[in-house]
Amino acid sequence: MSRYAEMRLAKSMPEIVPDTNFKGIYKDNLAVKNYRESAIECLQLYFPELNITEISYGVDRAIAENIKYHKATIDNSYKKQTVETTIPELAHYILSKKPIMTTYGCLFTQHAEVPHPFYYMVDNFINQRDVVKKEMFKHPKGSFDFQKYSLLQLLYKLDANAFYGAIGMPSCFYYNFYTAASVTAQGRSLNSAMALFFEMFLDNNVPFGSLNEVVTFIQHTIHDSYSIDDHMILNHVPGPQETFYKIITSCGFNYVPSEEDMMILWKMINQLDQPELNRLYYRNNLYEFCDNVYVSDLIVRILCKLDSEWGDSNKVPEEVKPEVSELLDLLREYVFYNHQIIDRLDKMEKLIRSVSIIQDTDSAIVSYDAFYRFVLPKTNGIDMKIKRTEYNYITEKTEPVTYDIKDYDFGNDEVIELERMRNPFVVIPQDQLRHSILSILAHCISKLLNEYMYSYTKNSQAFIPANENYPIPKNMQCLIFAKTEFLMKRVLLTDAKKHYGSNIELQEGNYVPKSEALDTKGMDAFNKSTSNDAIKERLKKVLFNEILDTPAIEQVKVIKALAIIEKEIFDSIHSGKKEFYKPAKVKSKAAYGDPMRIQGIKASIAYNALHQDGTETLDLDQRNSIDIAKCDINLKNIGRIKEDFPDVYEKAVKFLTDNKYYATGIESIAIPINEPVPQWLLPFIAYETIISDNVGNFPLESIGIIRGNPNNNKSNIVRF
């Protein structure tokens, strides 16, 4: 009988308690009893020379000497009851009564015990949203019907979220602090669990933080079920040394194994048989596993059998269903680690992530680029249908057209007109191959992620059982469901959270037109309300054409594109146009408690003081529509207009000298909406500030272009 079989047999043996003084500690406490069983199993690996009686005695003694009965308080905010208990007793209660556990520490009654009307309400909103989203995807993105159903599905989402807002508002009848806090904390926990799953599965990037974590990983792995014959799958069979090295190099979360720790792990690993070593080595080791010939050939076979591009990873093409199912089974048994990370919030906060690049409230952007680059060379020289098919996804036949583009000559400070050919959007075979490779991984990831979240739900004791009170289908016991929605060709990240730009190629398998492919989230350069709308659109084109939709990013081309925009802004302002000034409406001066704190009032007073004869003045006793021009007028530079505009010069000197509110100068000046820009004002316009307001937030640092002074937003490209 093998050592592994002996360990499994030990579970069915009667309890061996050498000293009755220890028995009361774990006899009735499930938490202590479960810990005892786990400790005995782990120690059998390290002490194979000891029998189970000897190990049990040592574990029992250690529990008796080290167990701590720290006090705990249970507060029932609905019944206004408080109960004092201990941590071991609370753990036993949780394991025996099975309440729903939340990250915040709030326990809830199981769903089936008390039917809750709010569940049905929220569930109805979610189901209605699914119906509307299906209708939305029947129409091209950007069309009227698409936008209509997009707004409807958003309304259902807002309705579902509204209940959370209500329970967190003290004035609401349903307010409960613990419930509201639990929803927030649980959201963080769910996001963290999903992100760490991606990091584990795709890059083994969740380092162990203690010897206990490593031993737990080994214990979980060798006790997972095995059903596949290694001899058919693996051409690389790891030995104890290679497995030990993989385990040691997986440590690093504030933990470096000591020599004693390494000796413990080395001894444990040497007690494992070959199937256990195989699973331990390939667990969270995706690319090493996929490099086995059988697995590589299986992936290529899937690509060869595809009759057409596999774009929607949520739907497996009929011709490859058996192969995809086999690949999923292989990844599940060898690579997938279906156990929760206990300190996930701490690791999520401190971990330097490598694949889960963006996390939002209910979504994640994950990089599959490494898998694509891993598989692509294996397809070289292999004939495939998806390599031979080229089609135009636009239904209208469109001929190539010529359009004008612009280049910038820094030496002569001028814009050069060029011509470039533009072809209609065509999906080339390389795109179809790339989409199909990514769909293979995305499909497997989605399936395994949902199994992982099923495990999360089970670990939280939050299943929704089907019974007469809760007629829930069996497959809906876990309502946490993830799917692949977007395929993004490239994403530009910034230092700020939730500030990024992306080029979306597919949405649930549907091609997204180029005109709708750009998506910017939170980025000031494209969303700042005070920026010129036309310039924001121009900057979006630079972002998309020169960064997100180009084979290689050329920094000089980006700088030239921005320089052209800056030059056009300068020329527009210098010619007297007002398109880059801030339009505003100001109420009468008397309407403000402290009018001199209002930019529009200060700018209007300055204009009235300096305006030339024959031009309109602003009546500050009524509402005015104005354009506000940023400027820099002070006693040191006012001499610029002394010869050409002596009347304004004299007014300005007197105004700046006598008025305490303008002691440091005039920073903005109002222009009546129907009046042209005064010629005398042009030398004082804050060109750099206006240009910076419109262009300075473009994310140059994200493509490796560092501004001279990172603390200001001036582009430093055009100087005056």
C-alpha cells in the first residue's frame, strides 16, 4: 500500500487520543477538530517514520498548550441583541449552523430559511437587463437602436444598484450599517479573488507569504482528485529537485524561506509519489504545462479544425467542442488551483500584478498577450482554414480613398500637407487567427473562473438551495457569474486609477466599427469639461491612430501630431478667434455674497476698467454672457502696449496701482459675447496656459515621453 493510500485510509480510522485530558478540546468543536485532522495529514509527510498514534499525540498536546480563547462579540442589529463568546466557539457556530459569511464579518441567515422579497426584486432587474442586452447586440454598435437598448440596460442596472444605496442611507426605512458595509467589503473581496485567480493561473504570481501557506498548497494539491493518465499527457516529468525549486521560487510575499523551512519542504516533497509531483509542479504553471507536446498539439488541432474565426469565446464552435472540452479538463486537473487565498485583500493591495491590469467594480481587463505569443509560433507552417479566409466585415463595398494628413516641421515651425491611402476595414487572416487563439484561452479562463467563484460561494456558505420556498435551478445556486465581453487590441494605462484608453475589436464576438472602437475612461485629456470639444476629438484621433491602432508606437509621430494641434490653437488665438476661451454666464454682482471671489465678476470688472472707447461695456447689475480669456497683465509687462495703445496703458497702470484685488495682476479678462477680442489684449494672452489646458493632459508619460517638469501640465513643445 502506498503512502498516499495510507493517508487516505487514516481518515477513516477511529480517533486515537493518547491522553483524555486533550479530548475535550476538539470533541465538540468542529473548527479545532478540522484543524487537528489537517495538521496530522501534513505532519505525516514530514515524519513518515512516525505512526499516526505518535503524530496524533503531538498534535493534541500542541493544541492544548497553544489554543487561545480570545473574546468575541456578536451583535444582532435587527433584534438589538449582543452576545459575548470566544473565537473557537464562534468558529464552531459558523461551521455547524452554516450562516452566510461576509468579508466584513457580518453573518446572514441562509436564503432558504427566510425568503426575502428584495432578492426577487433585484433578480428581476438583472433578468430584464439580460433580455435588453441580447436585443442591444442585434444592432450595430453606434446605431440608434443600439444606443436605445444600451440606455435601457443601464437603467435596469441602476435599478438593481439602487437598493444598495438605500440600505446605506440612514434616513431610509431599510437602512442597516452592517448590511451596507458588508456589500462594499464583499465587492472588494470578490474582485480580489478574481484578480488573484488570474494572477495564479496565468503567471503563478501570487507568492506564498509563510511556511503555512506553502504546506497548505501542497496539502490541497495532493488531495485534489486525479483522473488523467500522466503517461499520455506529459513528456516532461518533473523530479523532486525541479518541483522543490518551483515551490521555493513561488515564495516572496513578505516571506523568504529560512534554511529550516527549506529543509521541511524538501523532506515533504521527497515523500510524494510521481503523480503528486506532477500536479504540484504544473499547478499554476500554465506555459510549462502547455509546452508538453500533447497539449500543444491539442491547441493547434483546435485551430486547424475551425471552419471560421472563433470570435465569441462564450460560444464554442460545434466542430471543436470535443477538443476544447478535453483541453479544459486538462487545465482543470493540472494547472487550476481551486482553493481560496485567505489574505486576498492584503495581497491584492500590495501585489505587483502582471496580467490582471485593471480592476473595476464588476469587471477586469486581463492581458492574454503572453498566451498569444506562446501559441503563435506553434502555428507556423501549418495550413488552417482561418489562415486562408479574408473578408470585409462592412456590408457596403467601399473603394479605397485618398485623404489629407498633416506633418510638422520643427525646424521651420510649419505644418506640411501629405496624402495617405485609407482602405475600408478588412479582417485579415492574421486577425482571425489571433482572435481564435485568444478565444481558446478566454473560454477556458471563463469556465475555470466560474468554478473558482463557485468555490468562493461554497467557502462563504452562500449557496442558494432550491426548495419550495426558493425555486432556484441547481445551476443558479451560485449567482456570481463571469464572462468575456470585450476583446481589446491594445490598452493604454496611466498612473491614475480607472484612467485608461482602449481599442475594442470585439464585443461578445461582434466586430466593433473603427469609429466606435475607442473607449476612454476618466482621462482628463478627453473628458475635461473645460477643454475645447473639437480639440478633445482631435486628441482622441491621435490616441487611437498613433498609439492604440498602430503596429508600433512611434513617439516622434505622437509629438508631431500634438505640435500640430498646439500650433493651430496658437494661430487661432493669435488671429483673434474666441473658440478656446471659456464661455460663461455671470449673474449680477449683487447676487454674490463675495463677488470678488467669482472669476467672471473679477474678469468683467477688469474688462470695464480697460475697455476702449466705442466698445461695449458690461452692466454688472444684470446677467451677462461672456467669454473669459486667460491672460497675464501686470505692472511689469504692461509697457508692451504703451506705444500702440496709450489709452489702455494709462487705464491699466492706474487700475493695477489703485485696486488691491489686482495687486498681483489680471489673470483673466471678460469679453462681451458679441464683441471681438481687443487687439491690445493679444500680447497678454496666456497662450501656454490655454494650450496646456487643452493638450497638456495627453498621456505622454504612458508611452515613455517625459516632460521637462513632471509637476506641470505644459506640453513644453510650443514656446513663445
